[in-house]
Amino acid sequence: SRYRKNLTKHILNIHSDKQSFACTECDFKSKYLTNLSSHVKTIHRKDNPYNCNECDFQTMYQRNLTLHVKMVHEDRTRFYCSQCDYATAYKSNLKKHIGRVHKLE
């Protein structure tokens, strides 16, 4: 069935330890070529179209530049982790951080 095929594909892609695509410039690895391509464009290429006016930050995407400016230069951090020094402007990011780093709900 289509469901079974999609489930099998999901298990192989998400839950497999295999990471097929590796960056030639650093230790980054991904199961998906699109993720590797995005990594190379945003981390290693120097012709990113969006550049921060206040520091050396560069990105391929306007939304990343906007977020960077808000988080780094406008100090919009309002949510602080009680377990470490992590801080963010977004409650959802704090919840993800706590779940990933501290393994708490």
C-alpha cells in the first residue's frame, strides 16, 4: 500500500544511522542532498545576498538576516533557560532547547 511504502521510506530516511551526504569543507553530514546544498550555500559560500550591516553575518535568506538582527543586535531575548545560559526571543525555541539539551518537557 502507499502508506506502507511511505512508512518504509520514512523509517529509512529518518531513523537510519546512514548519513549519505558529507560536506567536503567541514564535518557536516546529512541524509538529504538538499540539506547539504543549503549548508554549503549558507556556511561556506561568500556570495550570500543578505549581509548584516553591523557584523560579518551573511545568509542566503532574508528571514535569517531579520532574525539575526533581532536576536543579536536588538537584544530581543525574553525567554531564558533556568538550567543554563541559553536565551531566545521565542518561547517555542526555549521549549525545543529544553527538550533537546536538558531532556525535559
